[in-house]
Amino acid sequence: MRRPLLALAFVLAAAPLHAQPAEGPSRTLQGRDLFSLEVASDPQISPDGSVIAYVRRSNDIMTDRARPSIWLVDTRTGSQSPLVAGAGSHSSPRWSPDGKRLAYVSTAEGGAPQLFVRWMATGQTARVTGLPTSPGQIVWSPDGTRLAYTMLVPADAPTLGKPLKKPEGAEWAKPLEVYDRVVYRTDNGGYLKPGLTQIFLVSADGGAPRQLTFAKAPIDGGIEWSADGRRILFSANLTDKWQLEPTDSELQELDVDSGAIRPLTDRRGPDQNPLVSPDGKWIAFTGYDDSGRAYEVDELYVMPAGGGAARALTPRLDRSIGSPVWAADSRSIFALQDDKGTMKVVRIGLDGSIRTVAEGLTGSGLDRPYAGGEFSVARDGTLAITAGNPQRPSDIAVVRGGGTRVLTRLNQELFAGKTLGEVRKVNATAFDGKPIDAWLTLPPTPAAGGKHPLILEIHGGPHQAYGPAFSTDNQLYASAGYAVLSVNPRGSTSYGEAFANEIDKTYPARDFDDLMSAVDAAIATGQIDPNNLFVTGGSGGGVLTAWIVGKTDRFKAAATQKPVIDWASFSLTADNPAYFTRYWFGKKPWEDPQLYWSRSPLSLVGNVHTPTLVVVGSEDYRTPVSEAEQYYSALQLQGVPTMLVKVPGASHGGIAARPSQSAAKAATITAWFDRYRKPAAAMAPTN
């Protein structure tokens, strides 16, 4: 599955639009409640299925940051206990093959994150690394004696010329920064430090780590041990063209003793997530044939462990497969499958049979209702999953014997005193007869006159999907009296390859029609005031918000969050130009300027009359700040009511990560919409 490349975010960076009353006890969700929310993620069930280690994320109101800790929950009784909590950040729990130890990453001792091992019987813990940077992708060897992981190996930055020699004690400006990579900054990582990610090995009892790879390209794909522990499989593009081929990778096999590497696959497209069967005979992996389109369905493949022809197990599924895990008998594979805005776990046989074994999975995001979920499997087939619903963030559940039981209720006390907005499915029909899924979140308080103002809230990606999941944005809007419509227009994932590629090389295109059809369907429920419509969305949703107000005056006000406004400038200033120019346009901006301009919301700014708020994170490197600033300036020159909101220190993907900013984001947008909202007293009563 092509990862979502645009997403959401933002928050108030200046004075509030109008004075807000002091918050007190409320029966509906309020901004301050975001500090009290907790969410479960990364469930790791022990090999014998008796206990689940998971990451429990809470918030610290004094630091305004998430506080990840590791907890244990008994799969029979549901009793919980903290394993690693307190100061620092604690994550990535991973059981040893015999279930007697648990490896994890922690900053408990200060400094860079380090790798720790806990002996479960005694409770003793040892730090096994002293690394300069954070370890990633931790994998136990089959015999439990060693741990493999990836880590950045620093290198000298490129230089040009010879710098002047500074006098002793002088305070000069910082030296020049020189970059020579195609991707020199990323949204989550900022400007990249020089160096490449490599594979390392360390004893599970501690000691000096050993670097296993010295490749001239980064090793970012998943790593996996062979059944005999002599080799490590990984995914990477090790050619000298790796910077210009962002979706091309092969499965590679590393000999642990000699360091020799040999490729196991050879095709255009990503081969990733290698997984060796317990009997050592097969390698499962995911990938697709790259046809140059913006979206491809990830398929599941198997090949002989020593290499050879790969066989697709899911050629007729037309849904993406992810996170494969072998069953203990080596005859089937568990995996995530997306389907119509939801995520489930399926069991795929080597004969190609597919059976659903768990449903109702949800992700760990809180601000918007994106489809997602995580799982792990014990030797006996018991599953640990993250599960939630529109009224609750993700908890931990166990799936055993065909039944699902929720083990944690992290927000039970908070929500016991709250009335949340009800979420209902809305079925819409597009102009060409295609069904369009949508979900309507209704305010917990009935509207005067019986009809609610509506916010059309558009997802990013654009290859992503909303679903029946909890959303702080939607609930905060609902608490302010707005109904919220979450839609999966064409281009959304989880509806098959053809539906997603309806927007290939044309986005934004007929999404507009799908979104308007969904708005009409919401109005047809009789619960929406058609004269009180508003629109917002982040990233890809910000693009469509700006596109919509250039196409229609139907909405009273709009808020475009971290948008792309001019595709030509975006494609060369975003953090992956090799990807965007090739897969979203097929040509570079100078090869077909009109192609880029005709799809840019800036081309429609002369049509805009709708008051439009513009919001962006100050460290957004996916849809750079310059995109939002262009649109703000253009709206000012056109005399369109507008304001520019910058979120200090916020990236594209992490702009709602801090509770205060996430709360301010919703408050800012509702305050803007309130300026243009038609008074309830003027609404016509219903019969």
C-alpha cells in the first residue's frame, strides 16, 4: 500500500479569535479533556498467549507532551500492571522466542533512547546498548541470544571550500550547511543528519554491538532472522540510484558471519516486510509491481527460503495486505486487511484461501477518524489487537476461540461523565452511480429548530480512508454544536485499486462531486441546515478545501489546513520530490507547466468569495509553509476575508501531537466558523 503522503495538523499560534470562557465541568468533550485521554498501541502477545505487553500513551499537562509507558495485561483475567513507566519515554516491547524476556526501548536513563532487556521471572532489567542514536526495528534471534536492530551511522557532512580558521575564543556564526541528497529533509526528522541507516547485532546479555552492514544506501525496510539464525533478511534498494527510486526495493539476504549480501528478488516495485516461516521453508513478503500509478494494492507473496520464484497469495483480493505474521504451523499467514474504511485481521492459507479472524481494529491516532489498527499472534493463534469505536479510542482486546474480549478500558472514568456525539453511517451515491461511504457525527445537544450546522471535514492522503473510529476533532466540533461529515471520496483506500486510482494523475478531480453528493445525502437525513454549511480538511483535505471554495460559494466559511496550493512549487519544495513528480504527475513541472497549474487550487483563487482561514505548522516539510502563505497572500489581494494561523514547532504529521495544540486547532476553526454561522433563531422550524 502506498503510504499516505499528505495528512493533517495545526494549531493556534496567535491570540484567540475571540475571548473564550473559562472551562469548567462539562458533560461534553472539551479541549482540556484531551490531556486526560489515553490510547493503547503496539500490542505484543507473549508466545504462550498468557500476557500482552503494550504501549499506553497518556499526556502530561505540565509538559504538554505524550507520555508512552509499557504495561502488561493478563489475557485471562484482564488484570493490568505497569512494566516500564515513570520518567522518560518507553516503547517497542518485543518478547524473546521463549517468552522469558522482553526487550524494549527507553530513555529512562536520559540521553538517547537505549535498548533494554527485562527478565520476566525476576523483574531484573539490564541496559544492553549505549548508543549515540535511537535503535529501530528490534528483532530477536531464533535462539534468543542476540538482538538485531537498525541505527543511523553518522558521516561527515559534505563541504565546499576551506573554512576560515577561527581565532581562539572568538564567537563566529555557525558554519555553512551543505547538502547533496535528493531527500535532504523529512517532515518528521527535519533536516537530515549525514549518514546512513545500517544493521547492527548485540548480545541479549549486553556488550559491544557489531555493525553488520556497510551499504552505500540506507537500510530502512523490515529486518528478519532466518530460521537457523545464520542470516538476516531485509528490504532495501542498494543500487546507486536509490535516491531517485523511492518505491523500488528488493529483499536482501545478509550472512551474519561474513557480511556478504545477496538479493532475493528483482523487479520494479517495493518488496518489503520479509518474514521467515517457523519451519524455515518459506519467506513471506508484501509488495507490488510498480506501474507508475499513485496507488497500488499491496499483495502478499511467498517464495522458497533459499530464493526463487515468488507466488502471489492475494491476486484477487483487491485490498491491501500489511503486517504479515506466520502461523505456528507454517501453513498460513495472519495479516492486516483494509476494507471500506475499516481494518481487520485475516488468515491467508498457502493455498490462497482467506478467512477473517478479527474485526473492529482501530489505530492510535486521536484527532481524526482514520482507519488503522495493530495486532500480534501467539503460538496457539490467540490474537492481541487494538480495538475501539466512534465513542472510544483504541484499547487492547484479545481474540480467542472466535470471540473478542476487550481487556482494557483506559478512558472509562473520563467518558463516564461525558455525552459524546453519536456517529451514524450515511450512504451517498456519486454522479456516476458509485457508492460513497460517509459518517455523520451529530452534536450531543439537540439543535434549536431541529437542524444542525454542518462541517464537511475532508481526509488527507489523498490515498487514505476515514472510518467508524474515535476523533477528538469531530467530537470537539460536535460539542460546539456542529454536525461533522467524514467522507471517503474516490481516491480513498480500502475500496480497491480501481477506486483509488480514479484520481491518478488528475487529483483533485471528481473528488469535488463525491464530496458534494455526500453533503446532499447528509442534508437529506433532515438533520442538517442547508444554509449553514462549512468545510475544512488537512493536507490532501486542505487541497480539496481550497479547491471547493474555488468551485462553489455553497459554504459559509472554510478552513484549509496545511494545503498544497501550487503543485509546481510544492513538488520541488516538499520532502520527496522524486516521488511526487513521478507518481502524481508523470512529468516534471517544466515539462508540462499547464498540467501542474490546471490542478492547482491557486488557479481558482480568483473565484473565491468564501471567508477562508489558512493554517499550517511552522516546521511542515511535507506541504511547506510557503504553500499556505501563498494562499493567504492571494486571498488578501482578492479581498477575501482570511487569517493565517501558524503552529510553532509543528511538523506536518505531528501538528496535533501536543494536546494544547490539538485543542487549540479545534477551537480556532470553530471560532472562525462561528463568525459566519447563521443564528439558530433564524432557522426555519421543522414539522
